[in-house]
Amino acid sequence: KQEVTQIPAALSVPEGENLVLNCSFTDSAIYNLQWFRQDPGKGLTSLLLIQSSQREQTSGRLNASLDKSSGRSTLYIAASQPGDSATYLCAVGYSGGGADGLTFGKGTHLIIQP
Amino acid sequence: DTAVSQTPKYLVTQMGNDKSIKCEQNLGHDTMYWYKQDSKKFLKIMFSYNNKELIINETVPNRFSPKSPDKAHLNLHINSLELGDSAVYFCASSLIPGLAGEISYNEQFFGPGTRLTVL
């Protein structure tokens, strides 16, 4: 049974800090890994997608890394802003050729203090 | 706007009723999904469907059934609703590599969710 764990469960930091969110998965035979953002009462916004053959992906102030062999991914947020406050979800896909769903972690609830 | 859309956004109903949630995507994707987010905000896959296969999570009661009238729609039907069915239900879609002959990384895009409350 695949499990995805996110640490910490919650994080509160002052504006401007750089921060790292962690994600680990038990089965390293992944196809891809997605990081999402969820605002309260809203849907999921895809932030970054990393293929199993990739080491990292970058989008603006966000950088996601993947170490498939150790079963870990990190989401790095540079120069955090109050607008970054949200729940960040890590999700792992185990099949690219089939219609399998994603296995999600329970998320990191992030608060950026102005 | 290209997106995944769901209707209704909110659904309040009595125990024992039968209800449906609709999902449509205009992204040209070939695979659609239903996820359930429980009261603790944990997201779990319920169904995955494309024209080749339907994958059902073994924990989903058979009161739940997906129905796809065409590639752009995957509706969720729920019979004999129970209190424990109260949750937020999300639809998603993706393009499976190889099925459409296009380059795809199987990135999933989510709808805004439907909050179901069973009284």
C-alpha cells in the first residue's frame, strides 16, 4: 500500500522567509509527483509536476525536487508572501500508462505572517 | 476558459436520497477521476476512467457509480445517501501518455469541488 507523508503538518513563518515543505512516499516506483495548492473552500491548483526521470522543476519562486531512490520530494518557496498562505499537497502517480489516480499526502497548512 | 467544471457547487440532501454530481472538462483529456476529501481534508481516489478501463478504489461502496456519456464528462451517481457520504467531491482529468499520440506527462487538473451535505 502506497503512503505519502507530508511534514510538517502546519507551518507559520514571517513574510520574506525561504521555506521547505517535505514529502515522502513509501513506494519509489513512481511515475510522477505533483505539488498542489488548496485555498480554503477552493479546488486544487497544480503548482509543479515532476516526472520520475527528473530531479527538479521550477516555477517562479517555487522549486520542487525529487529523489526517487530515497522516496522524497521537497517544495522550496523563496521569499514567502502572505498570498502564499494555503494548504500544500503532495501527490504521487504510480502509472503513466493507465488510469490510476493520485495518492495524496495530508498536506502542509502554511501561514505566512505579514 | 479551459477547465474542469463541476455542478452543483453545493448539494444538501436527506439520507436515503439518490443524487448526481456532474463533471465536464474541455481540456481534450482522455481520462477523468473522482476524488473524495473527507472532514479531515484528506483526499482519496474513488474512480479513474477512460475509454479503455474503469478503476474502482476497493473502499468505495457500490452505492457510488461513475457514468460517462462521452469523453468530456464523468458524472458521479450516489444511491441511498448516508451521513458518512458528507464530504467534498472533486473531479479531475488528465491526458494519458500514448493514448492520444501526444506528448503527455499525465498531469491532473482538478475541478472546484462539490460540497455534499447529507442530513
